[in-house]
Amino acid sequence: MITISVQHVSKAFGKRRIVHDLSFEVKEGEVFGFLGPNGAGKTTTIRMMTGLVKPTSGRIRICGYDVQRDFRQAMRHMGSIVENPALYTYMSGRENLQLFARMLGVGAERIDEVVRQVGLKERADDKVKTYSLGMRQRLGIAQALLGHPKVLILDEPTNGLDPSGMRELRAFIRRLADRQGVTVFVSSHILSEIEAMCDRVAIVSAGRLVHVASVQKRNTDEHCPTVWHLQPVEKAISVMQSHSDVNTVKRESDDTVKAGIPADKIAEVNRALLKAGVAVSGIEREKSSLEDWFMTLTGDDQVD
């Protein structure tokens, strides 16, 4: 079942287009990572998905309901944290949850359940102003879970968490997906965390979708970094940049180039180089981290 559907979505503020014809789908029970360099349109996309910003064109559906046309139904199936959780610091954690629960028609039993789930049982009755940033983040997640959402959208959920807290949150997100079938859409600037918790990752750059791939398979059948030893480098770069299946090409040295190329296209690119008079002396495929892969696809090492 498709729980998140983003189809040909664009967003412009005045004459400035932030998101360009974005399309992707997320399945039930999937943890889906969303990454992009600074200014890529990632936050704008999340705000459109949660109904905070209206798309200029295109459709976004949550569990089959159009976010614009069927807003109430779509929101019934979604819990979210966009930027910082909206919390009353003069109230206790439990009181914050009780206030939100009344709007949802949720009882005390569900409040106790989500408090246990996020590990705040011992501090639930303390004032939020005494909470660390990480504890406030967990309380925000508890609030997002109150209505038994089928889709959970988390914007930078690891903010303020120490390494131990990150591990706990990662395990919690995986349990939600694996045991309860919740779809979790998560953005984070910590690539190692995305790599550890996500099934698939979408990368956006300059408002456009660059690539969507399985985290586990990216080193075997996706745009894995490939190192080419060849001469002349200038001509090789020109040939690679003109090839539709080659992503960002980076010169490593006087006789080395790194590029993102699908495994099944390496031979084709090699033939194009040889035909252009480029002497290829060696090709190496690197097993890379998500950070390496991100940089290869976007040419940027700054994640928003």
C-alpha cells in the first residue's frame, strides 16, 4: 500500500521556484529518508506534505487523501513534527499531551502508552521547561503519535540528542515501522543516522529529485561512486558530463576522475570514452558511505 504519494509537485514564491516537478511514493511500514543540500527545497516539501504550505501545482496524498482537497482526512492519518515541537513549557509533559489528546478525542490510556514508548515515563509530570532539548523532541514525537497515525513525518528528529538518545530514537522508529506498519518519513542532517535507520532515501538538489534508492542496494545497483584512471582528463570529463546516466563528475588528480554511474552503464560509458580517444587504464567501484553517495549525486557536502 502506498501511504505517501507526491506527484509532480512544484512550489514558487513569486518568481522564485523552490520545488520543481517533484514525484515519489512511500510504502506502508517503510522508513524513508529525505536529504538535500542547503536550499534544496526539502523543508518546503515537508511543509507542503503537512498542509502548512499550498503547492503551486501537483498533488500530495496521504493514505489516498489529497492534502489540499481532503485536508481533515489526510491529517487524521498523519502525525508530524516540523521544525521544533509546539510545546507549552509552563505545563508538564503529560499536561501538554492531555491538551492535544482532547482535540483528538484520545484518552489517558493512550497518553500513558506513548509516554512509555518514547521513554518519558519518569519525567512525564515534570514541567517542560526543565526538559533537555532531546527530551522535548521525544515529547513532540509522543504528541505526534497520540492519534495512532499511519504516517509519521519527522523533520530533524535527532536534534539535541546525544549518541545514546540517537540510538534509542533510531530503534524506536524501526519498531514503529517493523511492528506497527507505520510509515516514517524522516529528514536529518546526520547522514549516518539516515543510513542506519532508513529503507530508502530520496535526495533532492536545487528543488529537483536527484535520486531515490534502497540504502542496502545502493552499492550494488545504484549510482555508486566509480573511480576512473584515464587520460586526457579534460576530454574524459566532457564526455562523462554529456552522458545522461552519469551524475556529478569530479576531478581527483591529473589522471583520475570520480563519477556516479549505475553498474549496468559502466561499460557503455567506457565505450563512449574510448570512442572519443580517451585512454582508460583502470576502473574501480567504491563501496561508499551514504555521505560519499550524497556528495557524488549532488556535488555538495552540506546537508540541510
